[in-house]
Amino acid sequence: MERKRSSRRYGSGRYRRKSWGQKCKDYFREFIAFMFSNVGIIGLVVGYTIAGAFVFSAIEGGDTPSAGARVRQLRNDTALRLWDLSCCGLNVFSEETWRQSVSKELEAYQQHIVSFIQDGYDITGSGNRSRTLSFSGWFLYSLTVITTIGYGNIAPQTEIGKVVTIIYAIIGMPLFLLYLSNIGDILAKSFKWTYAKCCLCYGCCDGASRRRALRRHQLALQQPASVGAFIGDDWRVQYVVDTEDEAGGDVAVRIERCADGDQGDESSSSGDDERYDPQTVTVPVTLCLAIMVGYICFGAVLFSEWEGWNFLDSSYFCFISLSTIGFGDIVPGKRVISSQEIQLSFIFCSVYLMLGMALIAMCFNLMQEEVVHKTRTCMQALRSMFSCKRRAQRNFQDEDFELPAD
Amino acid sequence: MRSVGGSGVRSSVRSRGSSSTTASDPRERVKDCCRKLVAFMCTQVGVGGLVVGYAIVGAFGFMSVEKDWKNPQNEIVASLHLNCTSDIWTLTTSEFAFNETAWRSEVDRVLKVFQDGFAKAYKEGYNGRTSDELWTFPAALMFCLAVFTMIGYGNVVPKTPLGKGLTVLYAVFGIPLYVLYFMNMGKVLASTFRWLYRRLYECTEDGVGDRDSESSLPPLPATRIIVPSTACLWVMGGYVLTGTIMFAEWEGWEYLDSTYFCVTSLCKIGIGDFVPGANILEALNSGNQTKLVINFVYLLLGMGLIAMCFNLMREEIRVKVRELKTEMRQWLEDIRVRIISSYQRKRGY
């Protein structure tokens, strides 16, 4: 909110023809503040994830020293039991019964292998290391924890690891939400500015959007909190204001009439006819949805190239990751053999996720107003249906129904 | 919109109380209470019922879609078994049968081949069960819950292309529905909690003599007694503790694992290494079905409690964030002034 106010102050200053030096200084100050409060957040999130990756690789990277030996021991025991079955038992003469008992032994052996694999031991070929996880793998894990995606292909095995995961999540999630709200704000503003520029070119500033812009100014004036990506805030505040609008039906008209004649300090929507604040443009919902779908398809193409999945699997993966569901059945890095490429694919996946969630935050920011407006009209329709029924039931005092809440 | 509905009803009560001095008919009051109750049920419980219904419908849908999928790894493992057994039989009926060490080293080699093949099959997705054993109704219900609450455990996942496409569609419609439920539940629980807190506050104030008569709390619910965030945290902690004990007893997990599961589920992370019902698949009697229903309700209610905490703590958080921003701005101004003054000093030399 302060940022908006300062930019508006700056905007009004521009029309007073400041000196170049003053303008540069102002630019510089804005830039530094921007860097520190927004890029700072990005840096903080990245730093937190890196720190988490270090911590987790230190905690979980320890080799279970006797794992290889235990597997060999298991094989020895199984071989011994099979020998007992085969040489000295009577059932060697009946192939069927022999096969059945051997099958049972193999099943038991299989179960043990499963428990070894679940403990993290990599039983393939000569793999003696218990975890082939590099730093980038733990980086992806930390990122999935704070974004609440939670794939699960990598999970902490030690107790300390689990406790650290809990603490890391509790601290990291609010941080990531802050990152999302900040970045969503910035991206939404830039996008609105670009969209307004394009919109100006085609001259689509007609009366309807101006009226909507004026209404939004009134909302902005009355609401004390910042218009962030917290949907809850804006839903509640907008509703409060709107019921006041409609409670006395003439209030809204009065506001509009005032605004028409008002040469207030709000930047330019009431002043000039040609310019208006680009922040009041509403981006249509279809455009936001198209952006999201486009990003998912883009990611799908990239992952299918890089990982060798088919397009459907890739887009499924992108959608499930970006919606923070994160099953973990398909994850990057499974099919790639060389460790160098695994590192790159993890890093690439992390970057894709961070960028994608920022884009989604931006789209939600942009779609908020439209969606709220549309839902409100829907709900009003429903409510009027409901209130007609209740009006029939009631037999006195209608003044309560002027309040549109029912 | 439902909060406006609630506040609208409340304000209508207020206006009636203030405007009508005529004695309100007790029957009318009762009718109004009933009407309010019905409206409340229709909205809050309606959304809850919609969510549960959506989950149930989704569970049936996914069950029918995924039931017939044949896991190719099952055949691979079956053939591995066969080969291993045949190899050992060959060894037994050959000349090695009388030399124990040689026989055992050969069998060791055969077992190693089996082990590697099985580990590879396990990585590719073998899990010892056919699809229709895996996709029971409780498992499908848990899967649907995991999709629209965005937890996403991943222990049971769709494998068919149709299943994957359906999952995407289900998520696209289910997540907004769930967000609606989340926000509504949060508001309702927050107002209930505030009311409870205020009652408790009044009760404790009662015992302090005539302080109550001086500080007469206004009767309107509009006065905001800010619930301290520590109270919210206590509630959350208590809920996680309940869950820990419950899951530890029922699933046989360690207490730490249980806490880990509760926290990662309630934070919507959903790693999936611990999932209640993973071993319920082995014994499907009605007792375990009840357990799964209780798990489901626990998670849904837990999400509602988190929404409540967000709601209650939002004020505090917003104030704190604004303070932080102004502080940062002050600090930046400070630095800027210092840089400029030092620069000017340099130029002065």
C-alpha cells in the first residue's frame, strides 16, 4: 500500500516537471527499495532452500554402513535354507512340492528386499552407496517442502530428518507465501501496465471500464489494508463496501457523481480524458487462464524433451506440481543415468516450479476482481431466489430485507 | 458471501432490537431462530456436504476407471520368480547337488540376478497388488481427498491415461470448491472461537469482584476481542497431539512418525511415506472402514482449524508485516542518507 502511495506521489510529481537530478534520485530510491523488498524476498527464499539442502544432505547423507553386508548376509541365509530344502529334504523327489516351498522362500526374500529398498538402500548392480542423492536432489526436496508440493520420492529416513522437516516446513511456508504475494503483486502490476499499453493502442477505454475503474478507486479509498494476494482480505472487504453501496441504493450514484466532478489527488482517472491509471484496467479472466495453460504446455514440452516422457505424462506432471498436489509418481531425474544430468534436471525443475508458482500468484491476483464480481452476481441471483421464498413466509417487518444480505 | 449473509442476519436482528419497541412475540423469535438455523445449515453444512459428496463421487469414478489396469511389472516379477525357481531346480538336479559350497555359490549368483531384476521392477512401479486390490473404496476416497486438498500423497496414483486426465479435471473443479469450504469453515470456526474466548474471558472476569460492573462489555458482537495468536497455536498443537496419539495407536506407527505425518498432512505437503490405510488394505473389515472415515474427517476438520487460525491471526500478521515494511523503509532511507552524505563529503575534498 505504501508502495502504491509512493508511486502515485511520484506520478503526481512527474506532472510538476521535476528536475532531472531529482527524477534520477527518485528512480534510484525506488529501485533500491524495490530490490531490497522484492528481490530480497526471492534471495531469501532461494537462500533458505539452499540452507535446507545443506542441512538435509548433512543429516540424511550418512551411509548406513552395514547395509551392503546385510544384503549379502540375507542372500547367504536364503541360500542356506534352500540348500536345506534341496539336499536333505524328502520333497526333492516331488518337483511340485519343492517348487512350492522354494516359492515361499523367494517370497520371504522378496519382502526383505522391499524393506531394504524402502530404507533407502540402492540395490542395483554394484551400488554400495545408500543414497545417490546429490545436493540438487535435496534442494528439490527442500523446495517441495516449503511450497507444500511434497513429492515423496525423496523422504527423510532418520528421526532427526523428520523433526527438521517439520520445523523447516513451519518456518518456510509463511516465507514462501510472502514471496508469492510480493512477486504476484509485482508481476500483476507489470502485466497490467503492459496490458494497458496494448489496450490504449486499440482504444478500448470506453465508458464501462472507466466506471468500473472509478468504483475500484472508491474501494481502494475505503479499504485500509493492502491489496495483496490474500484472497480472504479482499473478498471480505469488497463485500462490506458493496453492501454499504447497495444498502442505500443512491449512495453508489452519489459516489459516482462526486467522482465525476472531483479533481481529487488520485492520479489521473478523473483528470484527463486520455490518460488513466493502468492499475485500474481489468485483465479478462480468459487471458489469465490462457497464460496458465500456456505455461503448463511450455513446461510439458520441455520436460518431455529432457526426460523422455510423452506429452500427456509431462503435462500431467506439470499440472500436478504447479497445483501443489505433487503425487511423486512421475518426477524428473528418474530416467536419466548420469549424475551430471540428474543435477541439471533437478535444478531446472526447481526453477520451473518457483517461476510457475509466481505466475499462478500473478494470475490469481489479476483474476480476483473479475471472479469476485462474477461470483457476487451469481450469489445475488441465488439469494434473491431464496429470499423470495422467505418473504412469502414472513408476515411482517420488511425493512430488514432492504439489507441485501438475505 | 456467506459471512455477509451471517452479518446481514445479525444486523437485521440488531436493527429489529433497536427499532421495534413493541414486545417481540416469542413465537416469532423462535421462528426466526429456526430460520437462521436453516440458513446456516444450508450454507455451511451445505458446502461441507458438497465437499464430502464430491469426494465420494470422485472415489467411485476413479475406482471404475483404474480397476482394470494391468501393471506390466506384475508379469515381469512373476517371470522372474519362475526363472529363479527353474534355475535352482536345474542346479539341484545337476551334479552340483552333492557339493554344498559350489551349489550355494551358484544359488547365490541366481539370487543376485533375481534381486537386481526385482529391484528394477520395484523402481518401475511394482507393488505386489493388482489394480482392483489397490483401488478399494477407502483408498479411492483418500486419493480424492488428497487431490482436492492438494495434499497429494502419491501412494495410490492413477496409471491409465484416462485416469490421469480425469485427475486433472477433478482437481480443476475440486480445488476451488475446497477453497470455498476452507474459507467458510475458517470464518465459522473463527467466530465460534471468538465467541468462546469472549465467554471464557467474561467468566474469568466475573470472579474479580466489581470490576465487571465497571467495565461493562457492550452486548453487541461487533466489539472485537482480539484472540491472541498463542491461543490459536495452542489449539493447533492440541489437535496435532490428538492426531498423533490416534494414528500411533491405530496404525502402529512411532509417535514421532505420527507427528511427522500429522504436520506434513495438515501443512498440505503430503510426502506420502506414511499414509493411514496403507496397511488397512490388508484387512478390509468394517472396523477399518470406520477408521478410514475418521481419518478423512480428521484431515478435513484439521484444514478447517488451520483456516480458523489464519483468520484469527490475520490481523496481527498484517499489522506486523506493515510494521516490518515501514521499518525496512526507514532503514533504507537511513542507508541512502548515509551514502549520499559520505559521497558529498568525498566530493567536498
